[in-house]
Amino acid sequence: MLKKAADTAAYIVAEAENKSYLAVEACKETERFSRLAEENDAMLLLAEELYKQCLRGETLKWA
């Protein structure tokens, strides 16, 4: 009976550790997607500004 309780407790602890690991990885992935979204927004703003300059007939110079 004591062995079964110990095995059950060990299983529950292992399961909790696995869930904790998965949660940490999910947070990392969320942060990565957040950074990608910010970078995409910056690129969109740049593209919109370049488009407006082209519509005004301005010359674009790339350095």
C-alpha cells in the first residue's frame, strides 16, 4: 500500500514537472511571437511611408 502511494506521488510530481516545462516553453513561444509581431508592425510602417513617398514622386535613396 505504501509503495503504491509512493508510486502515485512520484507520477503526480513527474506530471507536474512536465506541465511546468510545457508552460515555460509556451511562454517563450508567446514572447517570440510578440517580438515578431512588433517587427512586422515596424516593417509595415516603413513600407507605408515608402509607398507614400513614391506616390508623391519623391526619390528614394537606400544607404
